[in-house]
Amino acid sequence: MKRLMFWVLPAVLLLSGCWDELVFRDIQVVTMAGIDGNQDEVTVYYGFPELLDGQPLPESLESKGRTYSEARNTANERSDEVLDLSYLQVFLISEDAAKHRIYDFMDSFFRVPRNRVTGHMAIAQGDMKQYFDNPGSSGAPKNESETFGKKIDTFHKYSLSTMYDLQQVCTILFDDGMDLSLPVLKIEEQNGEPELAGTGLFSGMEYTGEVLSLDEGRLLAMLKKETGTILRLNYDVEVEGEKTPIQIEIISNKQKIKIKGEHVDIEMRIKAEVEEFAHGAVYKNQKEMYRLGKELGKLVEEDVNKLIGKLQEAESDAIGIGRRVRAFHHDLWEKAKWSETYPSLEIDASVELKIERTGILE
């Protein structure tokens, strides 16, 4: 009998099932979520696909509460099925909500093991409701989460902004040596489609309200070395006494950061390829290529230094200089809170740009 029980008990344990198991027919898969409000009242939006005649159509649910958790519970009570965020693709937070400590809105989200933390996160301009109910230019319902997810993937591919998922956002929020930066979305009035408005800067856990332009977003991604597969820059260069537009694609970007006292030097060595130059052939001779590369380097250097000044003015260390200071310059790190030290640092960037390729036409 004892020998029989030895074999039966393990088998019974294997048949017990998962402790957090949910039957698929009893859940509502949420693919997109949004938060609006302040520390006194929170509005939560959930977007999910519903089947109608065998076709998935987007639906949304709105709920209010004093906290995210309370609003979520109210939404569950109003839903026919349990709202499940294990397939979440996009997480939006309004500009108003982001100006408060954003982790206060997200704390409950991270405490549920089933919630997916690898979905995209972005700031939403304007009324949050339009991101969930807007049908777009075609007037036909669409999968909102898929639309926003693909858009954000495209923004990252072309290095238009810095991109982080929910897990990375949480890590940066608790990192004293680096501040968060997120893509800012808007709904285009003419066609109703989501577009990128720029890159929003944070100071600590709060959104500063400062939004970088698309060109500045590209430079920030380059400084952070978090570019996508394509990074293109457009400038006007002088050729034969006239300003001529040129587009270059960054091939490589090597950086050195040197810190001495309260002075920070960022040395950038960039190799680029000419993508467009309507004036004519770039490759006349090595001297001409060198001159053109040097002029482009100065233009990029000016823009990078302007960007650094804007970051310091917003008290946002989005580059992450504090991480290096904390690791290798502890005296400077201990001088005061990094949020107080960083804006007063003297930070200078120098750029050396070399044209490596000129395309098919020489």
C-alpha cells in the first residue's frame, strides 16, 4: 500500500493544474490600455477585439477610480469577461497624467504576474478617448493596438524617437543616473491617423512637458546609441556659393565621453553615406569629400550641442551621463543630488564626420 501511495501522490499533483489558470473563453484579451487623470482620480481605457460575424472588430471600455487598481476593478465588474492584459501591445499615458509621478499609476500593473511588460509605451497628446474610439480616415473600424504598434515600430526603425517597453520604463524610472524619454503621439486631424509629435522628456518620474522635434529625436537616439536600422539626417551645405540640400545616412557612430571635474566632453566619430544630393556627383576628389564631411560635421555638432542645452534646461539626463559619473566619478556623484548637479555641468560635444560612401552615382 505504501508503495502504491508513493506513485499515486505525485500523479495527483501533476493533475492539479496551474494556480493562475484562466479558461480562454472566460477572458477578454486586452491589447491596448491607456491612463488619464491625476492623483485624485484615474480614468482607465481598455481596447480589445470583439468577434462580429467571424471578423475581429475593436471595442473599448472606460472606467474611473481613485487609483488604477480601483478603476481596473470597476472595469472588470462592468465587463462580461475577465480583462486579461497578458497580450498587451500598447500602453498609453496622457500628458496630464505623465506630469505626476507616473509610477504611481503603474504600480498595480507591475504587481500582477500575468500582465505583459514587453508592450510599447508612449505619451498621448489630447483626449485619450480618441485613441480608442477613432476609426481613422477610412471610417471603418480597425485593430487600434495593431495600428499603434506598427506605427511605433516604424518610428523606431527610422530612429525618430527613443523607444522603451514597460519593463525598460520601470527600470529607468528607478535609475538616478538616467531620465526617461518617450515618444509623444498625436491624432492627425485631417485623416484621424496616429502620428509622432516628438519625444517627451522626463525629469525623475515626472514628464516635463518638453517635446523634442523629430530631428532632435533622431539626434537623441544617436547620442544614446539606441538607433533603429535607419538614421538619416538632412542639412543644407554650401556648394559653389549656394546652399544645397543633402541627405546622409549614418553608417557608424563611435563615442567617447570624458569627464574632468564638472566638465564633460562627448567626442563623436561618425561615418556616413550620401543618400541624396541633387546638385550632382559628390565624388569629385578626396579634397571635396573631406570639405563636405567637415561642413556636415560642424552642422551636426551645432545641433547636438543645442540639444544638450535643451536637455539641461529641462533637467532631463536622457543621455544617461549620470550612469558614467556614478560608476567612475564618485566624488562628483556624491556632491549633491544628480538632478541638481546635472543642469549646471559644462557639457560640450565635438563631431568628426567622414563620408564613406556616395551611392551608385559617383
